[in-house]
Amino acid sequence: MKLKKILRQIVPATAALLGLGAPIMAQPAMAEEVVLDRSDADPALWKLSDDDTTIYMFGTMHLLKPDLVWFDDAVSEAFAASDELVVEMVEPGDDVVQQEMMTHGIRTDGSTMSGALSAEQNARLAAAAEKLGMPVAMMEPMQPWFAGLILSLAPMEKLGYSGEAGVEKVLEAQAEERNMPISGLEGFSEQLGFFSTMTEEAQIGFLMEAVDQLDEAEAMYAEMEDAWGLGDVNATADLINEGMEATPEVYETLLVNRNANWADWVVGRMAQPGTVFMAVGAGHLSGDDSVQAMLAKRGLSVERVQY
């Protein structure tokens, strides 16, 4: 995989890992075997409203297979009723992506990846790179989180998951057709900063999780897509969030702190009239530390839209 191709895929991949909580860490299976109808997926949709303001909250998958049909029924109706689209981040141009990735993801002090890892970790990384057809030397100047991002992205592409088929791309295209305003809760540099400001220990843990999960990627992504498409928020929480609790720094950085910021944004937005369609990674709208849970602590009750 050439670096230029990697950089073109970084934005959806970064969003995916932030929205889903980094590499999915050794998750339990779904309690019941329920078959997803790929022609009629029904992801969870939530609603918060008062006399003059409505905010729909939709948990997204940033990378999907193109054959999954989900933009219909209540989701499309809620979107049609909305005045603006709010996503995690509005995608920047290629030049900005490249510059920010160099700033946040590449070492400038002369240190190397291999120097930061133990002999055993280096061996595991080399084996993973070989499995994916990547020269491990390509990762030498990278920060551990950046290498982990690349290793997490590679199997998604091979398995047919695409950012172009992801929820945000579909919603943004629909919004552009309607001349609907699109805004982001965060900036691209800010999102990369969530990774790059983690301690080296946490970044290496992130990288090694990506290394260790290569062989399990197909089953894990399929299970995650099924849980999302079935609207099973409990399974989504199990799959996406619970494993992160074993790595508190990653959990706090990528999930809890951002959810708190977004809950504050929602509180502020409720003071303005209008209807908003807010689309953020599914991991942020499931589990004990979800945006909805944080809003409940602020006295606001979010209801699930039944359909």
C-alpha cells in the first residue's frame, strides 16, 4: 500500500477509529444470532426536542460495505425534516490532510519506531506488515498511533469496507443536494491530536492491538456492522466500548472526554430554534458514557425513535 493511497484514506479511517473507539479490543460475541437483512438495515436513531428545537442523533459507521441499505424509513424522514447536518468533522482537502499527518504522525527528533518497541513487539509488527504486503521500514519514522491506524485500515479495505460507502459520505451528499449547511463538532487537526497527545505507552498499546487483531478483522467488522444495522445498541456498546475500559487513557481520550464536549454542544444548541441531524460514530451513542447518558446528567432526556 503506497503512502499516497494511505493518506487519501486517512480521514475516514481516523473518523472510524475515533467513532468506534480505536481497534476493537477482544470483544464478546453478540448474545443472540440475529440475521441482518442487508437490504433493510435499521440503525438506532435518537431524538431530543423542546418547543422549537429538535436534534436527531444518529450513530454512524464511517466505513461500510456498499451493499448495505440503511438510508430509508425513519432515518431518511428525520434527515428530510432537518435544517442542518452536524458531523464529527468536515473533511479537509488532500493538502491539509498530508500536512497534518506529517505534523502529528511523523517523528522529527531522529527517533525510530523500532527504537520505541521491544524486540518482541518489533517481531510482531514485522510479521503483521509482511502479512499485509507492507515494508516494515515504511513505519520507522511514524508515531505508534499512526502505524496502528494504517494497520487498522488495511484489512478494512481488503474486506470491502469503504469510506465512500460510509454514513457520513452518504449524508453529506444528500445535504449538498439540498443546499443544507454542514458543520463539524471537531477539526481534523484536533482529531489527530487525540491520538498524538496520548502517552507513548498508550500509543504502543493501540498499535499492538491493531497488530494482534489482523487475523480476527473479518469476523469483528462483520459482527460490528451487524450490530449497527440491527439497531442493537447493547451489542454495539459491548463490541465497541467495553474493551476500551481496559486501557483507561484511550477510553477517556477517544470516548469520554469527547462525549462530554458534545453533550455541552447539544445543550447550547437546544437554546436555538431549528432541526438538526447530528451524525457521530455509533460508539458515542451507546454504553454508560454515551452522549445521551451525559445529557441525562444535565437534565435532558433523549428518546429513541421507534421504527
